Amino acid sequence: MEFAISTHLFVGERLTAHVLDQIHAAGFRKIEIFAARQHFDYHDENQVCDVAQWFGDHGLTLHSLHAPLYADLDWGRSGGSPLSIAYLERRLRIDSMEEIKRAIEVAELLSFRYLIQHMGLPGEEFHLEKFDAALTSLEHLRLFAKERGVEVLLENIPNELSTPERLTGFIHYTHLTGQKLCFDTGHAHMGKGVTAAFEALRDRVASTHVHDNRREKDDHLMPFDGTIDWDETVKALRAADGQFPILFELRNYGPEVSSLARLGEAMRRLEAIP
């Protein structure tokens, strides 16, 4: 099993060499950066250059960038609208696309392989017109990303547009036969379950978000801190070994709960599953 990590664990602080050094010292060589501007301000060329220099100095390539969820510096707390590629209102959809393109432009200074993109907002209801809206956005973003060496991955999230069944339906409906996905264990657990969701999406999975919860909230807990059956999950993921890394996307609940050392213990438990 190849392990990787998202800087989501450090999203409450500015992404610096100090943070990246901690991740590197913990043994991670594949990293996803979470593009929240209070953490990684993709508008700030100086910060992008500093982070790019760190990757260059360590001989590493950024695995993925998580597309921004908000355009502002405080995750919508000051009233900013969330970003969505599935807005039915054209103006909101274009504004969202323009902001996501700003994040993709990071690749011109800091190359990365995948952009992880949500389709719709948490809890959003399904409507076929939203598929059409998302397709319009995605066609534009995929081309913009491809020109910069980036592939856009859609993620299964807790809404009615992005369940495993709906993602599969979206790909068939839009004829985007080459569309790949980021498989999220925690989000799958809140639906019909991890192994069933993974089997539905397995052939299209190119990356992952691995975390735990108790099926009630999207807690982004350390593996074994929630109710996911990790024996079954690991066996399912191993069946596609080498296809993608096991990329942890965790929330920081304080050093006793969310430390990199504790994550190391969880990784050893995952590897020990027969």
C-alpha cells in the first residue's frame, strides 16, 4: 500500500515549508494540497513560488490539488457564496469556474497531476438540469486543465448528484467516457457503504480520500476512530493495488487525536490487515 496525505490536516494554518517538512519527516512522498486560501492562497504568487521551491528542493511532484470550495479567505464565514460547477444560474457557475481556473493555474509554477473537484454542494438535491450545468463547466475546466498537464477527477460527496450511482449515471449521460474519479471512503460510508461504493466506481478511481466517521457527520476522523470496517475496506482497496495511493484527508482535532505520529500507528494497523 502506498500512503499519501492531504494538507487538509493543516488547513487552519498557512502552508509553509515548516508544515511540509513535518509531512516529509513522517515519511510521505505524495501530497495533496487543499486549496483553501487561508491555507494555500493560489492568488498569492509568492506563496505558490515558495511551495514550488520546497517541492523542487525535495525532488517531489505534487500529486494533487483539491479545488477551492470558496473564493474568499475565511471559507465563506464573511458571507461569500460557495463555489459549484453545477449552479443552474449561469453567472454563479461562471464565477465558480473562473475561481477554479485560478487554482488550476498553479500548475504553471507548481506542476501537479490531478485536480480534485466536487460536483454540487453538500446535501444538494438531484435534478437532471444540474447534470447539464456541470457538463458545461466540466468540459471547459477539463480543457483548461489539460493544457497545463492536469486531469480533473470528480469526487463522490454527500449529495444526490455525486453518489456512486449518480456519478456513474453522469458519465454515461454526458459520454465523458474517460472521466476518472477520486474515491472518498468517509463519504461512501455515509451512504450505502464503502465496499459497495468502491466496487461501483473501482475501474474509474485514480486517487482517494481516506478517513473515517460514524455515518452521521463528515467528521474526517483517523482510520479506526469511526465505524468503517477497515478489514473489508483494505481488502477492497488492495484488489486495485498500484492503481492509486491511499491518501489521508483528515481534520485536525488537536495533537492528541490528529498527530502525524498517531497517523503512523493507524497506517501500521492498515498494513497489518491480512
